[in-house]
Amino acid sequence: MNIIPFTESHYPQVAIIYLQGIATQQATFQTEVPNWKDWDKGHLQHCRIAAVESGEIAGWAALSPVSSRSVYAGVAEVSVYIAQNFRGKGVGMILMQELIRQSEEQGIWTLQSSIFPENKASVSLHEKSGFRIMGYREKIGYMNGIWRDTMIMERRSRNVGI
């Protein structure tokens, strides 16, 4: 498996994986995949990676800024999505470890994620990657007629900003 930076040319495959995540109703409050321009605008220009196996994107990871304020320039929100046929095969861990490495190279000192508590695979991935539970956001979003909670997980770099 190779890890590559992904660009607009990879976005059709990335979007399919994102749509698969949306379909689970356990990955995001999003109901539609944004077009490339909107997705690009909402994510940092660095740390956009894809795991590729035999020419197929097995999963992707990227970072979003948490704020436009300069004091938070070293804090980013994590997205990791794995293609249906690659789930449970360690792709998430490979992507997360590379995302952490690259984020630290870019001066990111804190990574955070907002996760549905029911998404046990994502919670486990984050815990194994050094994230800790910071708290819960009760009934933070409305989805399919149900108010949903999220948990906030955070990883503080031991190398950047110390």
C-alpha cells in the first residue's frame, strides 16, 4: 500500500469513499458530497493523503482548520474515510499515522476529531493513535429526525509547540 498526496484529479474516487461514509450515518452529519471547489476551500492545502492499493484508493485523510484566527493555526480537525471493501484491514491506522507525521512537519500541535460515539471503529482508531476523549457535545446536530451527540477527541503533539 502506498500513501500519496491527493489532488483534484483523485477527487472522484475520494468523493465515492466519502459518499460511502455518509451512507453509514455514523461518519458525518453531511448528507451530500461537496464539489471539489467547496471541499478544497474547507481543507488545509497540506496533509491531504490517500492510501492506494493496486491503483485503487483504499482510503483518504485530510485536515480542516478549526478557526481562521492565527492563534489556532496549529490546531486542525481530522477526517479519515476508508472505502467499504478496505474497512477492517488497517488502512485507517496507516493513514492516521502518516497524517500525524505530516501534520507535525507542518507545525500542527493539536489534532481534534468530532466523532459519533456509536462509531466504535473510529473511536478505537483515535484512541490507538494517542487521542483522548475531551468531552461530549450533547444533541449537537439533527439527523434523520434524531438529535445526535458527538464526542470530541484530541491528540496533542509531543514534538510541536512544546
